[in-house]
Amino acid sequence: PALELDMQAAGATFQDAESVVDGTLVSSRAWPDHPAWMREFLTVLRAKAPVT
């Protein structure tokens, strides 16, 4: 949230959510959101590199 204005100035769209997925990019607001971020990251990773 502290970088919201900087992100918007750079052309990004800020979402106030635990995790945001855009293609293969997974981001979050700050360290308290790491559990949600990790769940989404693993979902994307499994979709792109399934274990065989």
C-alpha cells in the first residue's frame, strides 16, 4: 500500500489483496500475506511445471 501511488505513476493497477496473479506473476502487499502468496505461487508453478 505504501507504493500504490508510485505503482500507478508507472502505469500499474494496484489491488489491495493478499495476492494477485497476472499470468505467471504473483505478487502480494507485504510479508504478512506470504501464506496466500505462496499458495498462489505454487498453483501457478504446478500449472507451468507439473510433476510427472
